[in-house]
Amino acid sequence: QVQLVESGGGLVQAGGSLRLSCAASGRTFSTYAMGWFRQAPGKEREFVAAVTRGGTWTRYADSVKGRFTISRDNSKNTVYLQMNSLKPEDTAVYYCAADPVLRSPLSTHHQQYTYWGQGTQVTVSS
């Protein structure tokens, strides 16, 4: 089992940047693929990005491709989401999640991620 805690959210103007972090407990962090999802009020939770266990391969939603970068540091049990060129439509609660199953390609379905953080709010003003 792994516990996840997100940080780094906040209020930013359109065009700005934020870096989200997700710290994991336990010694098995490197055995999980990690993903970021987001949920805006009244909308379904949607996939943002994912990274493989070793950090080599990534996958992005089309809406964030070229603007967001997911990375991980297994020595620090942490996954990051660097968000650049933010838009008002990026406003949402952002969640990190862990998938213990080895899948190829990385999953974009929130149902396949077992462990979740509590979320961090990102608000982008126009």
C-alpha cells in the first residue's frame, strides 16, 4: 500500500506556470506507475499524464501535450507535474494516483489506479 500527498497547487494567471508534487510513503514507490488526473466542478475526472515505474515512458492527454511534463524521482518517492502556459480551462482539483499493475501502454482510466491522494486545487485566472 502507498499513501500519496499532493502539494504545489494555487492561483496563477493565464500563461503562468506551476509545479505540482506528489510525495509517496513506503518503500515500494518504484513498483507503481504514476498518474495525474484532474476534476473540475461538475465534470468527470479526466486523465492528464502518466509515467512508467522507472520514469522512461510518459503519456499525456491531448489537451496538455506540449505544455505539461510529468517526471518522477524514485530516490525521493516523488512524482511531479510541471505545468506551463496555463489556461483558465486547466482550473481543477489535481490528483496523483498509483497503478500497481504493469500495463503497456500506460493507463488513462482512473478506475485502474488503485491509490489516490487528496488532491490540490489549481486555479488559473484569465
